[in-house]
Amino acid sequence: MSLDALRLANFKAFGPSQRVPLRPITLVFGANSSGKSSILHAIALAHHAVETGDLDTQRTRVGGESIDLGGFRQYVHRGQLDSQVEMAFELDPGKLSGKLASMLGASRLPVVDLAIGGGIAYKYETISGRRDLEAERVFGGPGLERFTLEVDGALMLSMSMRAGGDLRLDRLDHAHPAFREILRGILALTTTTQTLREEDFDRLAPVLDRLAPDTTARREGLFPQIESPNAEETGTSNRLLPVSSGRRQEDLARAAELLLPTALHDLVSGLSTALEDEIRRLRYLGPLRSYPPRHLAFSQHHDANWFAGGGYAWDVVRTRKDIRDRVNQWLGDADRMKTPYELQVRDLLPADTLSPHLAAGLTDSLEDLTRRLLVKMEGEDRSEALSLALESARYELEFGTADIGDLSDIAVAELVGSLVDAEPTSEEWVRRIVKARREIIQDLVLIDKRSTTPVSHRDVGIGVSQVLPVLVSAYASTGKLIAIEQPEIHLHPKLQAELGDVFLESALGEAGNRFLIETHSEHLILRILRRIRETTEGDEGAYPVKPEDVAVLYVQPGSEGAEVVHIPITPDGDFEQRWPDGFFAERAEELF
């Protein structure tokens, strides 16, 4: 994944811009109401905007009932409607691909900065780089009002909204080294010149200044969309543009005029697509997981809280045996939950479907029994001997010399047992009934392994129902950004520590997930620090863990809004700087 960090400003608890690094595992700590959840909610808003185009939402698709943003008026910092919510995304240049990678190069660090406002448009004044733009209020609802691109810490281009609702380019730093490399590469590929000299760039500057303000983009959700120029109209399809020595300046200017729109489109669209792909990876699990009904087969599917509440996880366990096996291992492991329970899938059969299938099965079995009995009898007159035996039994019963109980004397049970194996016969009946059903209904039950008694998750305490969605998020996801609020809820401290290993395996193993976890658990971070220390000491275990694989953040209140403190980790599994207010100092206060 190419998304390296997120910056937030003027969103909920955050005032001035705060940087949130995104590592394979990012842990967010802090006191209650400090603003920790605002980080996860910001990514949920971005995800919702990418999926729906709506930036004034009350609830997000991914957040369900767990995230209530209340619209722009509520999520803008301190209700300041003239302010702009800012989201900036840092990309790892080494993980970009395609045309975007060739344009920016593997060594350049791009940062896309977005401003979301309630309807501020700007009158264009100059493109010289000075911020002398006049603002005016327009209507049309909250949306994207500014798009900027920084490369290697320097602003390269900026677009802002105009009164008509579109974005227009108001700054293009054509002297930026990254832009010069882009322009040099495009001209080398599409013209007859192979090199651009320093004086060529200087002579192209007035042309670029004149062309840039004509670049516009539509506002579609979170990112701008620049119209793709038609190669036939620009005259650049399937041929090189000539650059002669006698008319070099004029020919380069003409080429730049034709090619600049394409270059800007490819750059902005490439960045937008890359970030949309990253944001769509988000999966969110809220702080209070759903407590499913007793019979999961009849639970409501795909409601607003299906994913955020973890309801989907029970369906995954029901339908995927591989995930069910892993969850069962966790439930029964002596070093983990060590419960006597195991999740199993059972078929539900409506009573009115059983009668016709049972009658057919009974008939088949009786016919089979008769055939076997005939084969078992010895001698050539097997049918005659069988008739005589049956007639004798009928006579004794009819005339009172014997009753039904006396038939045990002729070992009926032993005879039937020698002819028919009841267990496979019953299994065959069940198989036929299941196969003949029009509708397949399966329920997920817990089996008490001590007595093979089926029980419901509602009979064994709430801990199982709260941890199962966390486990499924880690076990069943691949290449996702998984945001979880308080995964440790309702878990014993030892199990909180065990979750650290679950997250490490999912992040650093083949699944390649990333976790953004808001937590209060001391035990969770201690397990991860221990694994870092063990890796340094040479005991790498299944997955070696390095300090750069983990980011520990502490969110604390500040005078202008919440502040994010990044606490680096040493190779020894310790913190490089003092934990704010002491590392879980409450324990020491109570003890001493």
C-alpha cells in the first residue's frame, strides 16, 4: 500500500494540522474524549466521499451506527463554518505504479492536500505564486474547495474552486524540479528534441503562465477530475512534433501548449486514482460489536451496521470453513480463550419437508432389507424357506401361541443388524433430504465439547461475541486498511496481549493488512514491544517485528485543539521519549 501518512486540520477535535503516520500497525492512545476517534472518523469520511461523492453526510457507509458525523456543520472544528477541513495524504513514491510512477520517480515524496469547505469560491488574480486571491461565498453545499500538490516539501500546483463550482488551476510552479522532470520527459517522448536546456525552461515560463489558468477540473467527491484532452484534437496522435533549430523557441512553445493539458490530466488523475484505491481498502469495526440473535440463520443481513458492528463476521465464520477453523483454534487454545466450545455449522430442516423424504427413504431401506434377507438364506429354495418361516410366525401370532414379545426369541435384532448397518443408512437418508431441499438454511452454533451439547453464543458470555469480529477482521482480510476502535473490549488482560500477535501476523504475514487501532490496552502494546525486543535479540518467531513496523501515537488536548504525539520505539522494545503523563501511571498511583 502506498499511503504513508495522513494529515488532519480543522476536523472535529483537531485544529492546527496534525500528522498521523500509517504503519503496518498504528496504535492510537489517549484519554477519553481526547480526539483519538477523530482520526478513524476522518478516514471514514474520506471513504464515504470516494464511494458516494457526499461530503455533508450524517453517517458514513463504512461507519454504520458507530460514526455519526452530523454533516459539515458538526465535523468542522468548533463549528467554524468559514473554516476548511483539511486532509493531506502522503504517498510512498516507491510503491506507485504505472504512468504516475514514471512521472514522479521513485525518489520524490508527493503529498496531496485537500480543503473541504461549506462553499467558498475564489476570484482569480495572479499565478505568480502570491496568495492574493479574493474569496466570495457561493452556495451549493459543502465540497472540495482546494486541491494542492506538494512534492519533496515544496508546492508544485494548486487548484481552487470558482463561483461556477469548478476548480481552476491558480498556481503552477514550473520551476519546481519535479515539474521540470515531467515536462522534460513528455517533450522527449513526443517531439523530435531529446534534451531541454536551462534557457528552454526560462523561455517556456511565460507560455506556461498563460496556459495554466485555462486548466479546470470538475468536483466529483473527494478528488478533482480534469477532462482528458483528445489526442486527435491536439494533433499529437501517432507522430512526433517537430522542433527545428531555427524555430526552437516557437516549436517548444507550441508543443507545450498542446501537451500541458495532457500532462496535468495524467498527473492529477493518476494521484486521485491511486488515493481512491488506497481509501477503498478501508474496513472499520466500531467500539461496540453487534450481539447477534440466538439463531444466526435468521438474523438481519446487510443492515446499516452490518460491517461496523461486526455482524458480517458471523456470516464469514458460517460460510468459510478456513476462518471457522482459525477462530475455533483461538477459542480452544490453552494459551488463549481456552473455552470448551467449538463453532459448527448445522443444517436446518423445516418439519413439513421431512415426511415425504422419510417415507421414500423408509421404503428404499425396507426393500434393501428384504433383498439382503433373501440373499442371506441358504439353499436353492430360499424363497420357499422364507415363505414357510414367515407363515409359521404369522400362524403363531394369529392363533395365540405367541405374541410380539416372543419374536425376540428368534433374534430379530441380531438378524436385522447382520443385514443392515443403521448408521450409514441414516446418513444416507439425511444426505438425500438435504440434497432434495430447494432452500439451504444453515445455522452457526457453539458445541460444548464436554457433552456435545449445542449452545448459543448468548449462553456463554459476551466476550466471544465481541472478540470474534476482531479475529475475522484479521484472519479474513487481505491487503486492507483495518480501523478498529477498542478491540480489547470485554477481554481478559491476557487475551488483550494475545490480540497483539493476531495483528502482527495479519499485518506482517502474507495477508499484508494494515491496522489503525484506537485502544486503551496496556497489555496490547506490551506484547508488541516484547516482539520487537525478541526480534532484536535474534528470537524472531514467526514474524520478525522492527520498530518501523509500528507507530505509537498519543492524542492529548491542546489550547487550539487535539495534538498527536508520535512516540518512537527503540530496537529494544522501549520508548525513545517519555510517555505523556507517564506510561499507564494509574497502576503505580494505586499501588504506591
